Amino acid sequence: MADVKISALTDAGAMAGDEVLPIVQSTATKKVKARDVSKIGYQDIQTVSAATKTLALTDRGSWMRFTATNTLTVPTNASVAFAIGEMLNGVQAGTGQVTIAAASGVTINRPASTNAKTRVQGSAFSLIKVATDTWDLVGDLEAV
């Protein structure tokens, strides 16, 4: 590829994360997946004030701040195909608890002594996709 200014390149548009990007390391060009580059630590801030929310691919890379009581639904892989290993994060920013619900066919693993619900205002949680329709839920969760 000839040398081209970045401003002259065409926009790749939305990326799924599996695209391979060239990275120069020392004098050698290596390939890396787009999703690995996005793990640098930046998160968009997303305020959620609705009573319900279903996770969508547009939630990738967001810190979700729930300002009202909310039921957050984790959809099936057939509906929304997050990659295995993706992590989605949120916090109960208001006084209303966030309940994490599984769509039919989805399994959400959590500690046995907890509900799939934030404990108090300021409680943070993470959902990590570990298999096709299986997620781990960790964080400051309400005790049973």
C-alpha cells in the first residue's frame, strides 16, 4: 500500500470487532483485532432513565448509568450477537435498583448468595459473555 494521509482514507463504518488491523511494532507490521484495540480503557457515558432496557451492540464500550429503577434484559445470541469475552458495565446511579434479567434461553451466572439486582445507589456491575448464551454477572449485588 502506498503512503496515504489518514485524512484521505475512507471510513470503515461500524466495526464488529473481528476485523484485522495492521499495527507497526518496531519495524515489523503485525495484525491485531479491532476489539483488542478498543480495550484501551475509554468508555462512552450512557445515561439510562427508562424503566426497561435490552442490551444492544451499541452498548459496547459504554458505562451505563441507570438513574431510575430499571430491568436490564440480556438478549439471546440469536437476537444480539455479542462476542464471547465482551464485557458490559453499569452502575445504579439513582435510588432505584437495576434488575438484570435473562431473555428466554439465556443463562446468567452470579454468586449463589445474591440476586441479579444491584444493592444500593452507587452499586456497580459487569456482565461478561462466557459462552453463546451464557453470561457471568459480578459486582455489588443485593444479598438473597
